[in-house]
Amino acid sequence: MSPGPRALVFDFDGVIADDEPLHLAAFQRTLAAEGVTLAADAYYARYLGFDDHDAIVAALREAGRPDGVRIFPGVPEFVRAAAARVPLAIASGALRREIALILAQAGLTRCFAAIVSAEDVEEGKPSPATFLCALARLRERVPDLAAEHCLVVEDSRAGIEAARRAGMRCLAVTNSYAAEALADADLVVRSLEEVGWERLEALF
């Protein structure tokens, strides 16, 4: 068997799509209607990595979706190169329709063998449920796939903890937190632009 991971599991918000600022704005708008002020540092400290809520979705709709969502630099190239080697999955607390729309806009839909979204699990990260559900769906492609064969790509502390609890290795990208806050990951990088397959092989 060739070295390296046999599957990659990606978080979505903050890893592929740069839409955490939209979530922050939605939280702020929703809570402001209740007379509550939410500072950006409080959002990133307490809410980043949690599941979306109906109130957040409603606030985004009311505010109107911006024209497209920025995809982080290096993500399309990294995803396409990885998909040519192993099956990929999304495991995210975002809603399925949001994920599907952004993947379609980025031309990445066919790269992913499975998508696990907020609707698919009862507990969000740091529960391992999202990643374990992704593993179960990937096993439809690779029946003998085990958690220790998978590499998670994350940007949040809750996501790293969830990957650990699922028994998976984790690559963290500093799109949302400083490297020091992501130290529990197996590898921390500034961007997926700097990650070649040989660096992933070295983790296994």
C-alpha cells in the first residue's frame, strides 16, 4: 500500500470557503435584534466551529447573500490533486445547500465522494459524530477504510478535537486561528498552497 492517507476529510467554513465573516455578521445581526452585542473576538473564541442555527440562516437570507464566496488560495488545486489520489469528503457544521452552492460555484462538486452537513448529525464539533459519519460514507467507496487512515483538514480548535476523538490525524490551516491555538493538530500550515502530497505522506 502506498504511504500517506487513504482519504481526506475537509471542514468547509474556514478551510475551503472564506465565509466565517458572513457567519459572524449573521450572528451579530440576529443577536442585535435581541439587544445583545457580539464582539468579533467573542465569536471566534466561543462560536467558531459550532453548527449553524436556523436564526443564522434566516439572518443571512434577510441580509441577502453576497455575490459569491471567496475560496481560499490554493484550495482548488489542493482539492483536485488530492481527489486524483484518494476519495474526499466534506464534514461540516454548515448546511448542505450552502455547501453544495459554494462547491458548484467553485467547480469542485465532483471532487467529493461524500458530504456530511449539519442536517446529518445530532451533535456538532467537538463531537466526533460528523467525522465518523463521513467515514461511514467513504466506506461505501473503500470498505476497509479505518479512521486512522483518514486525514482531516480543519481550521478550528473544536474541529481538531473532533478529529482526535474520531481517531483521525489532522492538518490545520491558520485561516481562523493563530498557529499556537492549533498546536494539537499533526501539522499546522498557513495555507494549503504550501502543502504537497509528500508532506501528507510524512504524517502516516
